[in-house]
Amino acid sequence: MLTRRTLVAAALALPAASAFARPLGLAAAAPMIDPRLVGRALAALFRHHRSIWSRDMIAIADFGLPSSVPRLFLVDILRGATTALLVAHGKGSDPDHSGMLQSFSDVVGSAATSEGAYLTGDAYEGVHGPSRRLIGLDPGNAHAEERAIVIHSAWYANPDMVAKQGKLGRSDGCFAVGEADIATVLARLGKGRLLYAGRIDG
């Protein structure tokens, strides 16, 4: 069972834990996120601690939820506060456009969402405006850079899409957020942090 004490102790056990100013831990997000997914994100912090050098904020994308509800969670580990935002998934993960992710894929050209831990990279100005590069850290998303999987904004990820059609549009595998949310996401989820994408089946 994930408890605040367990998660804080685990975070403090990480190398360079002094970077945490008495962190409140991931347990503060438990009321909003499936605790099993929180556990996977924490395991990713341990597994990739040499790459993830900034651990004050992480993001967890729960693709077990429909695209009509906020499912990208920005978790402030220091304060125990969580912000939930809408995020689109890839066309290849939902070919019938049901609003639910059906499967993950990291195949080049699949236009699908990939599962696993990502390291946030540089911010840049792209075809979708302000964006942030992502580096896949797990076997399930190892081709993220080759596939140009990034965080960007899109009109089809705006809240009015849910009002109009009951779901968001779909990306080519990128983490597309609403146009009004991109500044917040890029500011809080800066370079060197963890973005974990997954879902709990069953």
C-alpha cells in the first residue's frame, strides 16, 4: 500500500535527495491518480535517477481515462499539490476515435502514444508554437526522439472540443494539451524532469 510515509522515505532515498526540501511526496496526488500508476512513476524515478536530475515536479499521464477528462497530472512533489489538465492521445492508439486509448505503440510511423518514462528536454518554437522535446527512457518509448514525440498545444485539445464532441481530437503520438495550458505545462515541467505515461488495466 502506498502511503505518504512510504513515498517520502522512498524519495529521500534517491541519490541527490538533498535537492528535495522536505518533500511531501507523491502521496499527495493519490486522491486524483490511481495509486498503482503513482507507484509506477515512483519506480521510474528510482530506475532513471541518473537521467532525471530535477525532481521537484513530475507529470503523470493516465491513459486509462477517456480524453474527455483531465488526465495529465502535474505533481508538485515539494508542496504535494497537483494540477490536472486535458491531454490528447495518438491516432494510432485509438483508430476508431472512441476517446479511449486502445493500445500503446513505439513503432515509427504508427502515430500512436507510447508508454513509459520520458525525460523532458529543451523547449523550442515549433509548428505548434511553444513545445518541449521528450526523450524516451524505457523500451516502450525508446524511439520518441526519432518519432518527434513532444509536448505541444493544439486546437483539438482545447476544452471546447469536449463540449462539442464529447472527446478531444487525436495527435500523431505527441502529448497535445490545450492552447491555454501550454505555458503552464512548459513552465512547471521544465528540462530534466520526469513525464510518465501509462494506464492500469483491469
